[in-house]
Amino acid sequence: MDDTFKKKFVCNRCGCCCKNIKYYEPAQFLDRGDGVCKYYNDADKACTIYDFRPDFCRVDKMYKLYKDKMTWDEYVDLNYEACIELRKLEREKTENIGKDVSEVIDEDVSLTKIPKEEVTECDPLDDDFFYDLDEDFFGDD
């Protein structure tokens, strides 16, 4: 597969992936009990261990597992699709509090566009993002 980096993965740091780790088995050990990562700060909407976060929290690092199956651009597109689904899920959670189930099923959940000033870029060629996959970051092993 062509592993040339053409697209950049742009993250708006909404925290939706951090707030739904219960759906990703390898990250479930970080669940603080409500499906949210124990390192996610709700008030700041930020990761408290961002510089030392595990590889599964890094789009660029996880590509190693898929580079034989798809191109970087295909991988980025799949990650954007996952982001969209997680944002929908978060929107549904907040909009549906106290609603009857029949109301929720009939609603159309649309996504808002990410304001350009809130976007940060993840550069897959930036050496600061790469470190050893086997390193134990949490001292759990």
C-alpha cells in the first residue's frame, strides 16, 4: 500500500473520543466509570496527559497497524467518519436528556462544521508524535 502522507488529520479537540472510550476495548482500562477517560478534564476539555497519551489516542501512531491494508488518505477518511459518529453520539446524549424515546428516534441529528479557529493539525511526519509502542506509559504492566 502507498503510505505517502497526503492528507493531514485535523482534530478540533472536541473530546468526543475521550468521552466514549467504553466503545474501544483497548482503552477501557482508562474508563473512570462513566465511559470517559480518567485523564480527560471536563472543565478544560483537554487531556491531562496529552504529551504522554497512549498510541491508540494518536491517529498517526495507529496507522502502523493499518498501513498494509489501506493508504494514509483512506485511514484519515475512516478516522473522520469515526469522529462524525462520535460527535453524533455526544450530541444525542446531550439533546435527548429527558426526552421520550419516540422523539429521539424521529429526530435528524446533523453536525455543525468545525470553526476554523478551533482546528489543530496532527502532522504525521512530526517526530515529536512518535515514540515506542512497547513503552509502558502508565506503569500498569
